[in-house]
Amino acid sequence: MTDVILPILKSFCPIRLNEMDNVRLMNRIDTKYLISASKIPELLKKMDGNYRVLEIKGERISSYNNIYLDTRDFDFFSQHIRGIPGRCKVRYRTYLNTGNTFLEIKKKTSGNRTVKWRIENRLTAENNCDREAMAFLDLYLQREELSLQPVVSNKFRRITFVSRELNERMTLDFDLSFRCNGSGLFDLPGIAILELKKKSISARSNAAGILKNLPVRPTGFSKYCIGVSALCNVDKKNILKSKFMLINKIRNENDSHLSTQ
């Protein structure tokens, strides 16, 4: 797929990391879409002219590794699939293109906003949080949530777009794979996850209009919850059955497209 995407991306004007301070959007409204990878070239062609693409060290496709933390009883997972306001996710994210690793907390507020905090930090050699990490977590988490351990990891590739006119970013994730405790594997071939990030619900979005005409509709989707549900022994995973049905539907759509090529 990269061979098809890269020539299209070359037509986009680039934006550098040091130019993105005004669109960090650490407090934002997120809208997610799940699409067949076969639709990416058409989407990119429609976006050209309205968006710039993030370029790091000459590369316009970045690679990410995430390690998600949760309690022994998977409290964060449980809160998320039940839609509890104030739910959090905690992860270590490594940006492979730059080598930086951050400990990040994402919180979903009662107003359906996503708030994000992070510090540059790494897991210890024993896969534990160090003293600096624990002090950071203590600022934002409940006391009972502080006994955390790595539960699932994932890796993916990402393209980041920034609107020319609007305070908006869009990320496009693909080539997703998940691993649990170094053994179990779960891949999402042919699936791409789009995420629009805006200051408010009312803010305009060129990409939202393009997606509506593809047609692609918004859907709630958590990479973390899908990975845990697929690989870990957790309660209430059947709540996500409809998401796995959607994944299979899109996979079939992508396979059907490839078979006609």
C-alpha cells in the first residue's frame, strides 16, 4: 500500500514539527472513522490542497510503538467499554522516526472532550514506572489506579495532516498489529483508522465532508480496547462484538477490492 500512497503524498505541501505548536490540540474533540485501506488513495487525492502533511527527517509516514498500562483487574478497559465519563488510558508511546518516548495520559471528560498530558519518560529495564513517572501519574489518576503494569502493546504507521485554514489535525493509522505479553498476536490488515481532532464540535472540517461523500461514517473505536479484547482474558469483551463485526466487514471490502486489481 505504501507504494501507492507515497506518490500521492509527495504532492502535499509539508509541515515540520516545529510549525505544529498551534495545532497540538491537547484539549480537543475527537471523531474517529474506520475505513478500508483501499479507500486511502481516493481520500488523499480529495484532501490535497486543503491539508499539509507532517514531514520528519524527509519521511511523511511515521512509525509508532505503544505500550498500554492498566491495573491487574483492567479497570481502564472496563471504564472505557462502559463509557464512564472521566475514563483514562495510560501508555508509553515511542515515535520511531525521532526516537522520543513519552508517558501519556488521555482522559475523556463528561463533555466528550479528550484531554491529554505527557512527559518524556521510558519504562525501566524491569518494565516498571520510575519515580518521575509515578509522580506524574499521581497528578491525574485515582490512588487505586496507580498500581499499573504493561498489558498490551501495538505498533502502526501514521500519516498526520494539518488543515491549511482551520485549527484541525487528522491522523491516518494503518498496518496495525497488537502483542500481548510478548506472545499473542493480533493484526488488522486492510484496516485504516482516521481521527479528526478539532477544538470544538462546531468547528468546520473539510475532511469530515470528504469522508461523508466517500461515504464513511464516524464510529467510536479504541485501539487499546480492541487489542485487549482480542488478546487478553477480560470480562465483558462481548460488548465490543459489533466492532469486530465492523472490522471483518471492512476487511472483506478491502479483500474484494484487491481481488479485482
